[in-house]
Amino acid sequence: MAVGKEIRSKIKSVENTKKITKAMEMVAASKMRKAQERMRHARPYADKVRNITANLSQANPEYKSPYMRVAATAKNVGFIVVTTDKGLCGGLNTNLLRALTNKMREVQAGGGSITTVAIGNKGFGFLNRIGASVVSHAVQLGDAPQLEKLIGPVKVMLDAFVAGKLDAVYLCYTKFINTMKQEPLVEALLPLGAERLAQSDAEKSQYGWDYIYEPDAPTVIDELLTRYIEALVFQAVAENMASEQSARMVAMKAATDNAGNLINELKLIYNKTRQAAITKELSEIVGGAAAV
């Protein structure tokens, strides 16, 4: 029964794995709800800053922020890559990094240069492996993103864009659609297009105030746009974390189900093997008795 013993050992091993994946599924489900709440709470701040900035910009049409400077050709491109710190979340990071790779190939095919900022261990490791220029990174963000940890890496890109070293900056992250669906996005962050600062009629009436600027309107607009861009990156990190927990919960549920199916198959094989061994022993006993 050496074969039966090996099968029993394998069944025990798969049962232990199933317990782990089930626990991870429950933990991810709990964290997912909290991550979704943080994601929703981050949206109003960015909307408020955007509306105030849009109102100020319309009141001062003669001033154009350096963040809205559009280059003739986007030769030097920056990428802010938001990924997870940990794995075991299905194809979440793989899908995003595939979309990033395709965009980077487009830029390189046009003769452009690439600069990157990595937020998350998985993206940082990937960019190092492919030899990309990583000017800054932020890892080990934990379960709740902290804005102060993101300001430094984002400022590196903003300063490079204002100085004219970069012609465009893209933000790469996974957008949370629902528990079962997450969408990898590579969207333009800089230059800020007019559509980002567009206001609806309701917003125009709500924010139609007259401001007193201190020290002056251009300085205030630039500071507000900086806060707005930081809020967009923070929102992307919050969306990515919600997507991570959702993908991990789904992946661990699939792993638990697969472990259950494997256990059933192994038990069936074990029972067949045991039955064959018993039948063989009975045949030998009957054969021996007949010979006597």
C-alpha cells in the first residue's frame, strides 16, 4: 500500500493548501470592502479641487499653466506605474504591465525616450528587469495608501515636465469596475487637457464665486493643479488597491474550488487503489487455499 500512502499524503497536503486559500479569500473579502470605501472617499476631494481650479482658470484666461503645455511631438515620455506590492491576485499585474509594454513600444518605435516612476513592488521589479529608467519609486504602501508617500515620486515627474525634460506623462493603473472586473488603464496625466477641467452647468453655478488671490492668480492656479494631479495619482492607487483585493478574493476562491476538486479526484483514485489491493489479497488467499 505504498501507493495508497503517497495518495493519502498528497490529499493531506492539498487539504492544508485549501485551508490557506480559504483563509486568504476571507481576508481579501474583508479588505476589499475597506479598500472600496477609501476609493469612494478619495473622489470628492479631486472633484472639489478640479472645480475650483477650473473656475479660477476661466476667470484668468490670459494665464496658461505649465502643466497644460502641449509639445509638438511627445518624444520624452514619463510613466507612473501603479502595481501591487504582493502577488496571488490573478492576472491583475500581468494585464497592466502588458498594456504598459505595448505603450512603451509605441514610444520607442517613434524614437522617443522613456522615464518611469514605480509605485508598488511588482512594477518596480518589472521595470528593473526590462532595464527601464526608474527615477523614483514607492513600495510597501500597506493596505491604506498615504499621500505623503506618493508626493515625492509624483513631484519628480511634475518637475521634469515643467522643466521641459518630459513632453507627456502617463498614469498606469488598474481601474476598479466591480468585484469581478478590473480594467488596466494607461491614460494621459500631463499635459492636462481642457476636458479635464471642463465643468457642467450645475458645477458652474455652484462654483461661480469671485476670489481674492493671495499672492496672485497664477501661483494659486499652479498650486491647485499640483494638488489636483497628486489627487489623481492617489485616486489611482486607491483604485488599484480595491482592484487588488477583489482580484485576490476571486483568485483565492478559484484556488479553493480547484483544491476541493483535486481532493475529490485523489480520494477516488485512493479508493480504487485500495479496492484493487484488497481484491488482489483476496485472490491470493483464495488461490492459496485452493492449492492446499
